[in-house]
Amino acid sequence: MLTTVTSDEAFAKTTNCGTGKSSTEMDGTDMGHSKKSMEQNCPVVASARRITVTGNDFSFSPPEITMAAGETVTIALSASDIAHDFYVKGIGHVVHAKAGNTARGSIRIKKAGTYKFWCTILGHKKHGMTGTITVT
């Protein structure tokens, strides 16, 4: 199910999803949360810049993303081969896409820095399904 909100303010009021207020912090290993929470996508902010990310053959394309501090972006994750998800260290789970589908979730990172992201599906991170977000 795709939840759409109309503004950054509505995004902040409706969820802690993808804002750095995650109640679950993973220790860097795969599968740090339940399957149910993994399949729940962050709401989409209609006005947010869209970044298309493809998950395929244990890799993300592009593996590097740049965004401005405080900017809200929508990650459109396309899982071309099998199911994949998009988890950002210190921020939380953003989006999960089933095999052959594209799913979306919005994210906002307020603090400049470098953030690692990965797929939490068992074994995917271990096989190199990781990337970096640079926040300027």
C-alpha cells in the first residue's frame, strides 16, 4: 500500500519513518527487524525529489546518492530480480520492493554527513548490497 502525504510538515507529523527517529537500530547485520516492519514502506511526500534505485544481483544502482541536509527525497526502489529493501544506518527502514516491482518511500536526513545504506534481506548485505548517501 502506498501512503502519500502532501508536504514535508505532514510527513513529519504522520511518521518517524525515514527521519532519523527510528525506534529500531540495527547493529550492521542482516535482518535486524521483523518481516512485517521490513515490508512497511515510509509514506511518500508528493513534492519530494525522486531518486530511482535498482536492486539487482546483490547490488544497488546507483550505489552512491547525494542529497541536501533537510531535503526530503523519495526512494523509488525497483527490485528487478528478487525482493530487496533499503535501510539507512541511523535513519531506519525506508522501503521494501517485492520481486519484479517498484515501491516508494520518502526519507529526510537533517544532518550533513555520510550514511551507509544496505538491503536487510538475509545474506544480501554480506554479498555486497550496500551503498552510501552523502548529505551536504
